[in-house]
Amino acid sequence: MTELTVHIESRDGSRPETLSVTSLVIAGWTGRNKQAMEHHIAELEALGVKRPPRTPMFYRVSASRLSTAGEIECMGDASSGEVEFVLFSTAGGLYVGVGSDHTDREAETIGVTLSKQLCDKPVAATVWPYEEVRDHWDQLIVRSHAVIDGERVLYQEGPLAGMLSAETLMAGYSESGRLEPGTAMFGGTHPAIGGIRSASRFECELWDPVLERGISCAYDVRSLPDQG
């Protein structure tokens, strides 16, 4: 189990809350647009990652990998981030935030579950009540920027209409169609603009154009020496 100190930002104001997470699920291959998902599968195949046996996939990762810290440490320099919406189920309701499914790309050629377990998963310290965005979910936008060779570039961008909805993912993961309290789920990502590559810094954003508000998180990547 891990505990995250966050702020719940709603139309009524903001309040601090501690989220207790006992189960972390990474949903993969969640593209609603089959052509775009095929593009993402192809870009990973180019890195030596095998095609998934089915879509979507749900990978279990240690809850202790969740972090709101501004820096993570990774072995070597072959890891990279992916901006994703994140669902948090609590006894008091369902919340949505944003985070990065940071992944070891070299280990991914051996096994996707292994690669996801090797890296921390940074998330924003702000979440919204899911019910406040449910009616315009597809209009929400996720985007990321990466600092690569000293230059900050747009790395990913697209509406949530491009990915399976929260309800579809929850129904695919649980027979009840709901996440058990204490569960956090990453919801999948858009293809990288210009291809997957490593960065020294990664920035994530979830933007709501209807309520005109955003959630963001950013973190530096510290590479540790790989000495075999």
C-alpha cells in the first residue's frame, strides 16, 4: 500500500486528502481509434516489443511505485514517460488525475509487466471528482512535453476521445464495472510525436476545455549507471 497526499479540486473549492492505494493497474493498448493504436503498437515493435495477445491489457504493478516527487531514478538511459489519465477509486468516490507511465524500454523487449514494474509512476498532486467531468469526458485533453538534449518539445497530445472511456476500462477490468476502493488505474496513452525517446525531464497535463482548468505534474529523470 502507498499513501498519496493530494488536493481534491472541485467546483466547490479545494481540500487536502490522503489517498490510500492498495492496487495499481496500468491499462495498455487502450486506443479507441484502431489505426492510432496500431501506430503505437508499431512504434513499440520497432523497439523490439512483442504485440499484445489482446487489447486492452491490464498490467498489475506495485502500488509503491506511485509518486508525487519531482524526480525519479532509473537504471541507464533507455526509459521514457507516457502521459495518461489516472483513476483513483476511494470509499468516498472516484477521482481523476494525470500521471506518467514511465517505462524501461530495454526491459520492455523482455516483458511488458517487468518493464512497468522497474520505474516509478509520477502522478499529479491534484485530482478532480470524476462526476464533474463525466459528461464531457471525451473533450478532455492530455499532453506531454519532454526535455530532450536540452530542448523542450511537445511529445504527446490528444483528446480522451482517442482512448477507451473510463467506464469501458473499468468494465473490462472488473466484472462489477467498478474499481474497488484503493485501486488506481492508468488509462493508456497517445503515440509519441516523432517516436519514443528518452528525456531528462517529462511534463504531463490534463486539460479540461469545458471548465477551463488543468492538472499537471513534472519530474526530472536521474539516470543511474548500468554496470551489468
